[in-house]
Amino acid sequence: MGKAIGYLEKAIEHISKKHNAFAYEERNAPISAHFELGKAYQLTNKLDEATSQFRKCIALLPKRNLLQEELSRHIEMCEFAKSQMANRLNVKISNLGEKINSTYSDFGPILNTDESIMAFTSNRLGSTGQEIAKNGNYYNDIYISNSDGHFWSDPQNINGKINSKFNDVAAGLSSDGQQLFLFNDQTGYSYLYQSNFFNGEWSPIEFINENMKDSSLESHSSISLDGSLLYFASSREGGYGGTDIYRCRKLPNGAWAKAENLGPKINTKHDEISPYIHPNGSILFFSSKGHQNLGGFDIFSSEIDENQELATPKNIGYPVNTTGDESYYVLNAEGRRAYFSSTKPGGLGNEDIYVAEFFDYEKIAVTILKGTITIKDQGDSEAQAEILVYDNADLSSPPGIFKPNSSTGKYVIVLKPGRDYKIEYLLNDLIVKTDHIFVLEESVYQEIEKSVIMEPIELDAE
């Protein structure tokens, strides 16, 4: 960026209103060089210098020039960035390091609820097919890393059933880490697909639903804890900007209803991407080039009420957000640690994955029910364990259905406060154990450990 600033600083010494971009021997620079230099200053946090260049460009351009509105917006962004930098968050931000990040682009971290599994996307050396895309980079592949609670394992290319020789991008991960949402562009369009983890491996990808299909760019997605709502970004026609955020509801028959645009409160005439619904179901995070912004893509939050109405988005602040691009934000269940992608200076590649530890954030009032399901003397490899979660105040609604990890037996369930739950542990559709858990309305973040040993029941033949 330093070299670019040097060239632009020389260029503005030779600005001419008579600049002809099509003249072969043109020696002068266009008026818009002030705009380009201002943006370069903005990216390096030289905000007063940036504002000065934007104002000079405004003064020289005709009042009806299309660039005038954009210049005014950049001045607003610089002023907002200054106010945010003066009131920075009490947070520690760390690059996940060479274990996860490479000298290429690594982005889009998605995690299960207990943060033991992380999938992300990279165009690093070693991609499937080893082919070069039109932009000169390798095609994107999906990678998986596991955590023991302290360190992340070396990322592994997820497998040939999912990654192809085209762009494959991790879009979302279910709370238990056993359902992966992704998109690829091997058909010429970018559709959302899903894959399920069973018996230690990921299944071949399947198209989600016809109501999700559109001849446009479908990208990052996030599914609610109970699996009833799917948020995703799309550039389909009828939106408010280039890319908007949509929501799909799951119907009683298991199919997805028609996608609905989240409306102008969330979507702007700019781009909105990478939605993430928090495990408590009450906070939506997303990235946007619109709203009140420091520059580039910023991360925003919007609270969701019981009627699924979204509140006016709030910028989550500096230094998580910078004058560059921040996206793919995932806040953990406790609410005090987040993972995200950023192009901030000092990274290992073009885009890196970071973790943020917040010191002043209050813990989110959710209850984590977790444990391990062990099937004793499992001679039948097809034995299936399930956990059904009933809200005793709403027994007319179907229960939440959760399955333990098919390899480890671990399960993670998030329980909302102010509710009385009945928990049934089933093996091959037979109830093995029943628990009752009441979560107080004023409860704080807590974890409940419930491990269950199941023994297959042999029914006498009649």
C-alpha cells in the first residue's frame, strides 16, 4: 500500500480537468486520483488525510457527477472510524497463525457449538485438481481442523466427495458439527448444498431444496440451533443491493419454504454477506458495506425478538472492524470469543482467520447441555441414538431432534432460559432415559454435563 500511496501522491501533482483516458500520450492524471489516494489513506488509517483528498475531489467534480455521493459516504466513514477508534473495544485479537492460515486466502471459519470443529475455506497450494482459476489463484477447497480445547490440529482437506476441481466454499455448520452447508460453482451457478457426517466420513453433497435454487450467487449460510431457520446470502433478483441476506423456514414436511428477503432494515443498496445466527437464536451477525461503517465490509449485529423481527443493526466496533474488510463472524455460545476473517495488515496471506477475546462482554444467558452417548456392547453397527428435547409449555410442537456424533458419541444442545424441558434419550426409537431440566428466566451462562450409557434392548420374538 505504501508504494501505491507514493505513486498517487505524485499523480495528484499533475491533475487536469482535461485528462483524456483514451489519449495514448496523456501525461496528466484524472480528478478521481484524489479519490483513489483518499481510499489508500483510509485503508492505512490516515483518516484526516483521506478526508482532505475526498473534499478536494468533491470541489473539482461537477455537482451531478455520480462519484459525489460515494465521496460524501467515504467522508462519513472516516468520521465514524475516528469515533470508533477513540472508543475501542476491550478485546484481544489474535491471528490463528501458521497452523490454520497460509500465504494464500483463508477465510469463512464456521464452528460447532462447543468449538471442537472448525471448517474454513482456502485457495492454498494443494487444492483438489490443482487447477488455476481465472483470477490466477487456485480454486477454493474446504478444510477441517479439530480442537482439544487448547490447540487446533493441522487442517485436512475435507475429502473428494465434497471438494471438486471447482470452487468449494464452506457456508455453514450445524450446532453438532454433523451437517455441513457449502456452495460450489461447478454448474456455472453457485448453489447451496449439504453433506452429513456419518460413521466417520462426510457424505456426497446433495442439493438442499428447489426453493433455494436461483441462477445467482448463493453463499454463506447459517442454520438455527433447532434446524428450523436457514439464513443465507444471495445476489438473486429482487433484492435491495448487490448481495442481500435471506431467510428460509423449514416446513412440517421437512422441505424448505420459499426464501424471504430480510428487508431494508438489514439489507442496503450495498452488499450484505456472511450471516451467522447465534446458538441462542436471538442475535444475527452479518457483514455489510452499508450501514454506519468504518470502511469496506464491517461486521454488524441485529437482535431478533420472539416474532422473528430484527432490530436495527449495530456496528460491533473497532478494532474487530477496521477500514479494511471483516466478515464471516462467529460468536461462541458463551458470547465472549469470536472467530472472523480479515484483510487487516500483518496477516500471513491476502485474508486470514482471527480470534477475538472480549473482556467486557457479558456472558450470554444460555444453558449448554452436553455429554457423550455410549452404546454398550454395540454388535449392531446400525444402532441409532437420538435425543428428543420437548418444551413442556408447548407440547403441541414437535420436539427438537439431536444426534450424537457418529464417531465420538459427543452431543451439544443449547437450552433457552425461562423454559421447562423434558429430555428423552432414545436408542433405536426406544426410550432409554428421561431427564427434566428447568432453566430459570434470569439464568446466566452454564454448562450441564449429561453422559448416558445405552444398552440395546433385545425384544423377545413372538
